[in-house]
Amino acid sequence: MKKRLHWKIILTIAIIVGAIILAFPPREKIKLGLDLKGGIHLVLQVMTEDAINIETDQEIVRLQDLIKKRDIALKGATKDRPGQFSLQGLNPDQEGKTRDLLDEYFRDWDYTLIGERATISLKATVVQYIRDQAVNQALETIRNRIDQFGVAEPLIQRHGAERIIVELPGIEDPERVKNLIKTTAILEWKLVKAGPAPDEETLLKDFGGAVPEDSEVIRGDPKRTQGGYFLVSKVATVTGKDLRTVRRSVDEWNNPAVAFTMHSEGGARFEKLTSENIGRQVAILLDGKVQSSPVVHSTIPRTQGGIIQGRFTGEEADDLVVILRAGALPAGIKYLEERTIGPSLGEDSIRQGLAAGLVAIVSVMTFMVFFYRLSGANAVTALILNIIILFGALAYFRATLTLPGIAGVILSIGMAVDANVLIFERIKEEHALGKTIMSSISLGFSRAFSAIFDSNLTTVISAIFLFQFGTGPIKGYAVTLIIGLMANLFTAVFVSHLIFDLVVKKAAKRLSI
Amino acid sequence: MKYKYVALAITGIIVLSGILNVTAGKGLKLGVDFGGGTLVRIMFKEPVSIRDMRNLLNDIGLGNSVIQETGKNMREYQIRTMQVVKAGGQQEELEAHEILANRVIEALRGDEGKAGLEKGLKDLNNIDEKSLSSLLELSFPDKGQEFAQKIISYRVENGIISDFSELERTGLGQEVLTTLKEKTFLGKLTVISRETVGPQVGADLRRKATQATIWALLGMLVYIAFRFKLAYGVSAIFTLTQDVLISLSIYSFSNREINLPIIAGVLTIVGFSINDTIVIFDRIRENLKIMRKESFENVLNVSINQCLGRTLITSGTVFLTLLALFIFGGDVINDFAFIMLIGTIEGVYSTVYLSCPVVLFWQKLFKPKRMIRK
């Protein structure tokens, strides 16, 4: 008898000490959810359609080049939709050549070729791949940007096929972060043909009112330049991909600006652009809007680099540096959900949760002792150990404690005594039937066990469903509930029994229950 | 068991009235999580009445927003914009709701904020720690961060700073206070939290919530049918469905909204209410072996009565803890506590008065032979 008790005691103490070490001090060891810590929670959708679109555009250009090189007749190529384009005006006699070309260079595409027309569409598997890549790349880019922004413990995760969850604790300015993430950040330098002009008509005055073949009309960003319309060449001479370094700097009036240098190939193109266009303007575009359009005063050697200026505030310049360093997003971003919790709400919630918890524990304890007397004290001890083990488990599994999670802890306190009540009532019953104290206790525990197990299990099943479908705070709730119930199974059955074994004497005639 | 018909009648009435309320009457108020929309919580520097707020909101056409006081001294409120946004795509709808939230905040802020900002002063009630410490560094080198931390801690603890003199409690000297008075002003309000859920996510969550509930109920059916007999499983799912319907019906009569935690509450009720039922079923199984001479109905009756004490006590303790949560837990978790309280009481009712009659009817209907016991 003594030996059996010994290992039980050791096991129990080991678990409790382990739990205390893991969970103490709670402020440091337990991970707090956003609703208790304060911060921003964003759900983004990656517009993967953009990526398919870009791919389609690029492939159309590539096909047209190859067709020209092989002397295949072609009247035109038009995009039907992202992932599909058609060719018109093919020569049926050249069908063989066309097929050969497509088979060799366009393996990612399916095609149907009938007479003068062909329809070319991206293979389903390739579409899937591009979509997938777009999301992964967006994930990386966003991660880079946030890394540089400097947030402690950010959470950036892919969620499903096309969504990304971003959680940033401690951030108080949601607008700035959202802009930081959302900017696609396609930086381009394009030669200015005309502008700025107050409207399109004035702009196209010298061109007979029509937009020339190799140019396009772009708007100025009203925050940077004075707004207005520009006529720029379609093709960008230099893009963000050519940048070597980017850093915060100032312009000639000491206003915030962004300084950059380029890689050799891009630098060479830039040098050529400036040397051929002295006196003309070069527009710097970010996401298709003109940020500034400086005049080229002299050839800029490939090693020198330049600055991007234009009514930036310090913060805006900093953010632009972050964005350019982390790279452009492969596709657009849409915000689906945004929650900002201030730190004071988080503090309040913790405080109130703890207060409620305390009241709950005290009331339950009072009740148990009142109703079951000394055995009640047994249950109370088990309950306290239950809570300690619960927090230890939370710390061990690095589970996040949320406000619903605190509610879950309080709930499991109420449910914890359930098991004890079952056992005690059973003990009473057996004793009333005339059994001895010791056997009443044994029978009480063993007979009640199946009911305890069942009831805990069903609540756990519910909690598992909740975990599956729930989001952050609800997942936290499900986790604390499940851990609480499992800890409860241990303390109510194992520990309570142990306490009885230790306390009740063999020949006892009465039981304080 | 004597009251089985009465019980079923009462259940029917509650569920029916609940359904009527949802479809024809006020309806189930879907919260931000499900309906899409915005919830903004604000704390004011000085007490403001709901009437004043509504006037300010009326001026910008958002007078029908739901305004609720969440604190005790007329300074803390939560505002739910109810504007139906007719927008092009889903993205516009999310941004439109955000814009509404911004407009609400601006309207309530009023001119005071604008004047301060124009003078180049910073809003001490809304500035973040980094910026504040940079600001203070200029006048107090090397101490900027320390001072900023103290001020921000104070602000976090109290929610908002109503007067500069309050900062004396943080132990900062008069010099610091003078500098603050020169360079900052005390904004009229702080935004404690804001939540905007786009329609896409709202629809997703609605779908998931319904699915989760149905699957959980089915899960229970399977489990109980497995542990006991099919009749009991059917009774269980019937009882649990009643639990869900009755709880939601009663909840719909209150003025509260349905958010994710409420669904969590409903599912917890499902998992918990079945406990008592299992205990009784367990007892019935035992008694059937022992009380061979009694009629089935009698066995059910006896089992219920034997378990009644235990059912009341355990539900009682859970009720106690939930009551503590309801009274002391703060307003964020209050709705959850409320539906759990309803659910607990309702769970006892359904266990005692509903579960056994259903088993009885099922047996009578499908297995009449077993009813005759030797």
C-alpha cells in the first residue's frame, strides 16, 4: 500500500512543480492574444488574377517577337481574359510552322489552331502554380516589409488558398501599416513626352489629340506633384528591379527624400537615358502614378544614382525606403478584415477577467466546503491544482490566451467540480447502501469514472469543432477549454483519490462528506 | 415524467416565438463578425451624453448608428454604424465601412482636434510611445524614453488623460509638464478599438458557424448512439437541437448582437448540456438491469429523480462561475456570459424534462415489444 502511494505522490508533485516552473511568472511565460495585448489584426486577399494577367501580357509580347523572327504571318494578338489570348490573321499554309513554334516555346499553354485563328490558354496546372507562387511571394514581400518596419513578434501566415493573416501586436497606427503592406511598389522611370497639363486635351495638343503608339497618359499623384496629366513612354527605361541600394536622404531644400543607386546594367540604361535627353523630364512612377518629374541637367553616370523627391514627410520617406528594399508585390492586395485593439482595452480585459476568475473560484470553493465539508476541501485542493496545471500546459504548448480563453478557464473551473460532485454523490450512495468507508470511496471513484469520462469527452468534442471553425480568439477559447477539461480529468480522479488515500484512515467509521 | 406533455408544449411555444421573432420581428441581430460593418469603441476626456453624440452623428447622416454606453461615467461608448452601404464591389464595401468609422470618429472629435493639429501640436491622448519619446528627447536628452513610458503607462491604465494635472501622479516634474503643455494638447477622445469585417469574411463566418453547429450535433448523435442505443442518440440530438433553438430564441429577445463568441457559447452549451443527459442515461441503463419488474416509464422516472440532485448541483456550480463572469467580467465578454447563463438553465430543463420523454416516445413508436417487461 505504501509503495503504491509513493509513486503516485511523486508523480503528482512532479507534474505540479513542472507546471509552476513553466507558467511562472505568468506575465512573461504565457502568450497573450491580440485582444489582451493590443495591436492590429488584418486579413488580406492576394489578387492572384493580377499575376495571371501579367504573365499573359508578357507571353503575348514574347510570342509576337518569336513569330516575327520566324516569318510567320500574323495580323494581331489580343488578350481575351487573364490566361487566354487569341491570334488573328494567321496563314493556314504556315500551320505546321506555327504549331512547331507553340509546341517548342509555349509548353505551359494549350492551343487550338483553326484556319486563321488560334486560341491559346494557360494550362490549368500552370495557372494554379502561378496563383500559388503569387501568394507565397506576396507573403515574403510583406514579411520583409514588416521586418524592416520593426515589430516585435509579428504573425504573418498564409490562410487557405489566397488569404494572408497579419497580426502585429503593439501597433497603434493602423493606417500607416496598411499602406505599407498594400502598396504594390512598382517603381518605374519613364521619359516624359509632354506635361504636366491640367487635363488630357491640353496634354495631347501637340499630338493631334491622339495618344501616340509608344506612349501612354499617366496621372500625377496629387500628394507629391501638383497633380495633372503626363504623357510618358509606355516602356520603362529603369524599374525597381534595377535598384541596388536605397536609403533615406534629403533633397536640396533639406526635405525628406529617398536616395538610390543602381546595378550596372540598369545604371547603364539610366546613363544612356540621361545623356540622350538633357533638358527633358524623366517621370518617376510608383504604382502607376507620377511621384516627381525632374529635369535632366546632365548625364548621370551609372555609378552615381539619384534621388526621389516630392513633398515627402519623414515617415513617408522612411516607408518608401522599406517598400523599395523589400521589393514589389507580385499582385494586388485586398483587405477583408481589420481589427485594431488599443492597449488600454487589453489591460481592462485582463483585469476584469482575473477579477471574475477570482470571484468564481471563491464562490465555488465556498460552496464545496459548505456542502461536502472536509471532502469539499479535498475538491478545492484538486481545483487549485487543476488551475496550476492548466496554466502550465498553456505555457508548455505555447498556446495563446485570449479573452474568450479566460472565459474558458472560468468555465472549466465550474465544470471541474462536476466530476468531484459525481464522485462524492456516488460515495454517499454506496455508503448508504451499507458499504465500508474505504470501499465506498473506491466504488465511488470507479463507478463514477465512466460518467465523468463521457461528460468531459462530449464537451471536448464540441471544443474540437469550435477549434476547427473558429478564428483567433475562439481558437484560444477552445484550447483552454480542452486543456482545462483534461487537467480536470487528472486532478478530479487521480489527485482526489490520492488525497483520500492519504487522509482517510483504514478503520474510519465516518466520512466528512 | 408526469409533465412530459406540458414540457413539450412549453418548448414548442418558446421555439416558435423565437422563430417568429427572428423572421418577422426584430430578428437576430448579427454582430460585426457576421454582418459585416464596423464597431468603434471610444473613450471621451469628459462626460458626453448619448443625445449629444447622436446630434453630432446626425449632422453627418449617421444618426441611426447604435450607440451604447460601455463604461459607468458617461465617457465610454461603443458605436455600431448601421448605414447600409450601397457599393460596387466587395472591396468598396469594406473600405466604405472603414470610411464610415473614420467619419464617426472625426465627427465626434469635432473642431477641437483640428485646431490643435493645425498649430502643430501633437495629441497627447493619441500619440504613440516612439513619437512621444522623440518629442521629449528634444527637451530632455536621454530621458525622453523614460518619460514617454511613464506617460503612456498612465494613459493605458486610465484609458485617457483628462487634464495635464493628472500626470503629476506619475512623478514627472513640473518642467516636463510645462513642456507637454507647450507641445501637446489633450485630444477629446481616444479610439479604444475598431473592428471592420468585410462582407466576404462575414459570409464565410456565417457559413462556418452553421456548419460547425450542425456537425457538432451530428457528432453527439453518433457518440451517444454508439455508447447507448439509437433511441438515446435520437433523444440526444433532439434535446440538443432544442437547446440551441431555445437559447438563441431567448437571446434574440434581448437587445444583444450575435458574434463569434456567442456561437462558441452555443456550442459549449451543446457539449455541456449533454453531460447531465449522459448521467441519466447511464443510470437508466443500470436501473434497467436492476429494476426488472418495473415498467419502462417507471424506470425512466426513477432514474431522473435519482440524478436530479446531482444535475442541479453541477449546473449550479457552472451557473455560479458564469454569474461571476457576467457581473465582473467586463462588457466585452458580457454577451457570451449572458447566453451561457441562459444555456445552463435551459440545459437543466431540457435534460430533466425533454430527454426522457423523447426516449419514451421513440420506444413506444418503434420498439413496442421492449416496453412489455416481465
